[in-house]
Amino acid sequence: MDILIPISEGALSPAVVPVMIGPMQALLAVLPGILAALGGMLLAIFRPSTVKKLAKLLWAQKLQVIAAAAVIWGAVHLAGRVLPDRGPEVAEADEEAEDWLQFRGSPHRAGHAPDGYDDPVQGGVNWSFSLGDSTHFYSSPTVVGNRVYIASSEVSLFDRQGTGYIFCFDADTGAEVWRGGPRDYRATFSSPAVKGNRLAIGEGLHETRDARVMVLDLDREGEVLWSYRTDSHAESSPVIHNDRVYFGSGQDGYYAFEIEPGEDGEPQKLWHVPGEDYPDASGSPGAYKDWIIVPMGRWGGNAVAALDADTGEEEWRLDTPYPVFSGPTVAEEHGVVLIGMGTGNYIQTAEEALPGELERLREAGATEEEIEEAREHLGPAGELWAIDLDTQEVRWSFSTPRAVIAQPAVDGNNVYIASRDGQVHRIDIRTGERVGVWEARDHLLASPAVGREHVYVVTNRGLLFALDKHRMLPVWDEPLAGPPSISSPTIARGQLYVGTTGSGMLSIGSSERPPETPLWGSDRGGPDRSGWEEGSLLTARGSYAWGYDESLPDPKEGTSPRVSAPPAALLLPADDEDAEGAEEHAVFVPWSDGRSHAIARLDFPDGVERAPVRTWMTECALEVSSPIAAVGNAVFVLEGQQGDDDRWLRALDVGTGEERWRYPVEAGAAGTLLLTRTHLLAAVTEGELSCFDLTEAGGADEAPVSEDVRWTLPLGQLKGTPMIDGDLLIAASADPARLTVKDLLSGETLWEQRLETAPRTGPVLVRDIVWIGRDDGVHGYDLFGGERIHTAGAEPPVDRLVVNGDNLAWVTENGTAKVFNAARGEIQASIEDVEPLYAPLLSDSGLLLLAEESLDRYDFETGERRFWARLSESWPGRPETPPFMIDRHLLFGATTHRLVSIQMEN
């Protein structure tokens, strides 16, 4: 793989890794000159006569001087034996671990050790290792059992080939087990391959012209078993196949060796194919049956070929339109090999690399016509090819705006690629269609690692992101170091291992899931949710489960209580002491019969399939008409409608229903509530939004103990519920008509966007795009600048927008349900004859739609709409509050004046 080292502004020279020259490295480089100058100064100060007198004095006191020197020597050299070792302990090596035979571990190139551990579900640095600021890790970690193997690089302005070590670390503690390789080992990008007690690795950066390939003995702390000097660099990562090891060596082609040396201890070379026939052998070769599949990059390459593993004879070759950067990813179960390609290189975009490429063509004698043709061809472009292993035909290709430099990774029916333009794509390996995408907003040069539930990617600027691999959305991230970050992460032992160019070798993350405070942020769980809580797949049918009627204190004669506002639901620890770790659902329901008003907590001791029982009831002075919010041990309710006097925002104890505190609400206030695990946002004054800080009162488990307001912002007449993303507050207001993004902690306005028409809905966020409904349809605005970048439909939506992963759904005034897929940028489904009352319930697999006499199911995969459950006015009643799903049961307040449950049938 070809990367360029910046030498000076405007001048670039080919090399494997961009060298970052820091102040300390520059100082060390000129240190000998500084010391020489200081020596001259000392000689000027101490004349020869003075030095002679000092020497006579020291000789006269020679016994005392020798004794003092002995004491100092002993203190320095024996301190390690006298003082206890404070470093981490090294465990015995795991002898049963699976081998790591090639770059990214296996033919699928997923960068995932098959050790049975769960994925890292949270970040944090477990341990780090560095020899100083100049220690860079361009190599990617190889993890075998409880051992991590990786090569380091120390490259300076005055030693651009650099030096390095091959390290072995204890995977759990970060303790250095050994550092091996030859004494004059040079800095490299090559990553180790391991089989049993043998480790194979290359040497050198792209400017090295005599790099070695080698095998180390792991039983002897990385001692060199054998090495072979090539005529180019050996930055390629090797593959071990059938007790043989295969290397790429830049402009010197590909090599094959027996992994064991001969009887004389020398390497046993099987074959060598020269660089004239296989130019730019910098990518990692792969193995399939009797083939070694090799990529060819720039400068005469632009191809992929299969060589006979025994002889090196070429079995087939396929020319490509662009240089092939990634090694072959073999998915034998699908009968394909995948390769990535494109223009540019590791450190330069296509535009930056173009002048050098054209100059090389001129020096080679190309005509101006040929140069102009090359100029057009060498523009930004990238592709992924799936090549049939039987026919060597391209089954499908997938185009990207820029090069696919990183290694494709296969997981089941999906292949994940990271392209230089900053996008991570999930592609159906059977069809070549993209089924998911995430935008990193930075170059992606390191290869993704794919676990059981997550994809892990490292950006060039040094940010590690963990993505939900099905929804392609980030779930956590961790800063690593500055650019360039080209070491690919490895998943093993419930952690991530990755090298950096500023923070050393790192172990990051944990598979232990942090305890999460239960939260119901607002209507249907919050603006970033759809009311579908457990993420279950939608079954073919639903059926009536139960109905619950409430009894209010001092009821109004001749009436039945109705559910007056959207309820809230929490999954709380079970009361049964014998059921340790068990959780049960609790639903908080506002009731009103026009005279009496109350909040009740309902529990399900026999499961949600049975009607609930009331745990407590708290009376309210006014009817609750705003959605309830709940978190940890607190339930928040806002009494009264806009225009009522004597309104209150109340915090109730989850366990008892007792009031913890109350805050006055102005008659003209919108009364909107939005809750996170750290903040409560409430429109308690007219035209304003106030923030209560839960953390100052002990966190969400205790809820606020005072009504102190952190800040109040004049946002005008809010429309819908605001949206929170990290430290950003996103709000839509009708008067004036605008979309606003503010800093949640300070309340500072980051940007405002005036709207041509007033918003119909509150905002939601999908892939850094803020979506709102307006009279002229649904529009998307860039989160970071406010520019409108999408319009999806022209009909005004009713109710609100709902989100699930990449999908955004709503119902229009004319009764059409719409689903917009943000990853594809297109309407995925449009279903007519829907009751324009509430937004649909949006699951991973489809929609639940409200029809005239039923609930209907729409399946994304088949595009079919079918009857799901009966829902008439007489029985079990039409919804009067938006439905939401918990534990495979659909709950809503119905016109029959009861809380109704429809269960999913198995």
C-alpha cells in the first residue's frame, strides 16, 4: 500500500507512512551539536592549567572518589533487585488460542479474534504502552489468546527509514512480555501473522530498498528464526498457508517460503515472482485453496491475480480500472473474493496525488494526449468488486466517491467497507446493494473491525467509533490521537486493541454493559424513538389481550375515567428478592373523568400478557394533558392545559407516588416536557424553555430535590417536543417560524434557520440531518450549518415524525404513510388509506398502521400490507392516545374509556 511522507511544503516523496516530526525528535537530532558547543564553552572556561589542577586533586582523593562511584553504581544497577517490581504482571500464555494467519485474522478480514467474548459496549482506555513521543504504531495488532503482537516505528526527519521493534504484550494488563526482531529492525507498516510458535512479518517503509521478510520464534521471546533480504520494501502483511508464508515486497514482487528454515538454518525460498510482472506488491496477499491471491497497486499494477501456492505460476489475472489497495477478502461460502480499489493513495487524495502521477508519466515518455487521458481517469473514484471464484467474472461492483483503501470485512451476508470519502458502507454480499451507511466526516484509511453486534472504525484524525452494525449508527466513541491514524483496530477479549501515532499502543473498551437508568423521555419514549421499545420483529398477527378500567376518587356520576394523555413506561428492578437481576414493566397513566384527575402506577406481576394491578394513585388538581416523562425514581407530570390557571410541574416518587417537589407553570406556557438522564427541559413560562439539572441533585436515580432552574431560553411558541443530541438542543418554534440549535449546557445559540412556513412537528435527528414537518412537506437541515439539504414529500404531516435507525416515518393529512430511508436518501415506502391520526409504529421490519376498522402490518422486505388486529369503535375501542409497544404488547388509551392491550401472536 502506497503512502507518502510530507518532506516539505510542496514536495512529496513516496513512502509507506506519513512521518510526523515533533519538537522532541528535532531536538534529539541536533543534540550532538549542542553538546559539542557546550563542550567548547567549558574548555574556554576551564583552561588547561585549571583542568590539570583538578585532575591532581581527584588523584589525591582517589580512594574516596572510587568509593563514592561504587555506591552510585550500586544504587543505580541494584535498585531493580532491592525495590519491588511495580509493573503489571504477565500471565502465562494461552496455549489453546486460534492462530492469526493473515492481515485482519481470517479470510473474512473482520479483525475479530474468535474467542467467545462479547463486543466492547463502552469506551475507556484499559492500558497504554509507549516508549516516548516518537513511538508510532502504523502496524495493526495481532491478538492470539492473551498475547498482542505489533510492530513499532520511530521515524525522524534525519532517519526517514526509521527503527522499530516487534512487541509482545500481555493482552489483559499491557505488560511488555518481550520485544524482538533483529537489532537493526526498521520501521514498518507490516502487521504480524502468527501460527503456533511462529510469527511472520515484513520490514520497512516505502523508501526502503532492501527490506527483510522474517519469521520469529515465539518460544524464544521473538528471536529471529530466519530472515531474507529483498530488493524493495516489505510493508505488506504476510499470509501463512499450509505451513508456508507468502510476502509482498513492493517493487520486488511476491515471495513464498517454507515457514521453517532448512537444516542449515537458512530460509527455504519456494518461489519469487518479480516486480516487473507484479508491480507494487504492497497489499496483503490472501489464500484460497491452492491459490495465493495477490493485489497490485500503482505504477503498472491495476490488477488482481491468483498464483499457484506451490509454484507461483499464474492461474488467472483480472485487470482493474484503478490501483488495488486492499488485499483480497475471501468469502468462500458465497463463492466470491472482494477487492477494494481507487485513485489517490494513503496520504494524498486523488487531487493531491495527480501532479506527481502525471509527472511520472512524462518522465516515462508519455505523450500529451496520453497524459490528458490519464488526468481524466485519475480523478476521485473508488470501487469494490465481488469476483466469482469459479469463473473469475465480476459478479457486481459498488462505486464510491473515493478510493477503498481499507480492507473489506465480511460478516454473514454483509460486507463492510470504509472508503476515503469518510463513509462506512454495509453492502449485501449477494446483490452488491448498499443496505446501510454511516458518514464519519473524515478520511477512513484504517480497516473496520466487525464484531457480533458492532462495527469499529478509526478516522484519520484519530477518533474511534463503535457503530451498531445493523442500524449503522454510533453508540460510543473514544479519542485516540492525532492524524494520521492508519492502524486498524482488533476485537479480542471484550476489548479493542489499536496502535496510534500519538498515544502509543492502546487497549480500549469493555464488554461489561454499564447499568443504565430506565428512561421515558416524552411522548412515545422521546423524539428520537417511535414507541417500539424492545426492538422485537413484528409478527404476522395481533390479538386483544386485556382492557383495564380505573376507579377515581370522587368520580363524576355517569362517566368513566379515560386516559387523558400519553402514558410513560419504565423497566424497573423486580420487587421479588429471590429474582435477582429480574426486571418488570411499570406504566404510569394519567386518568380523568372531567371532575377527578389522577396519575396511577400500574404493574404486571403476572407479566404484560395479564391485566395490570394498581400500585399507587396520586390525585391531581387539573387534568394532565401533556405526555408524562419518567426516569430512575422520578415521574414528571404537568397539570392543566395551556390557558389554565394554577398549573404545576410536579416530580413524583416512582415507588410511592409521593410528591418530591413542584414548580409553578404559567397559564400561557406550552407545557412541553423532555427528559434525559441528566436534564429535564420544560416549557413552564410563556414563550420560553427552562432546564432543570438532575445531576446537581444526585443524578437521575434520586431526581431533582429542588426546583432550581439551570437556564431559561426565549424560543417562542414551541412546536412539538425539542430534540437533544449529546450537548446540542434542537427546537422548532412556530412564532417566529424557525429552527434553532443551541448548546445544551450553556444555552448559547449555535445557529438559527428562519423557515418559510411554520413547522407542523417537532424536530428529529437522523444521520446528522434535522428533520421537521411543515405545511409543504418534510424537510431535512444540516445539523452543523442549518442549510436545507433534503425534501421528502410535499404533503403536510399530522401528529409527529418517528425514527428507527435510518428510517423516518410519518402520516400525511390525506392519509398516506411515508417511510424515508436516510441512508439511501429516498422514500422507501408510501402506503395509502391510513387514518391521519397518529404516526405509525416503526419497527426494524415494518410498520403498524391505523386503518378504519383495523391495525394493519406493512412488511419492508415484501412490500405487502396485511390485516394485523381488529380495532373498531365498539370493541376494543379506537386509540385516543398514541399506541406504544412494550414486551410484545401494544398499549393505548381507547374510546371505550380504558387502557387496552393488543398482543403480538407467536
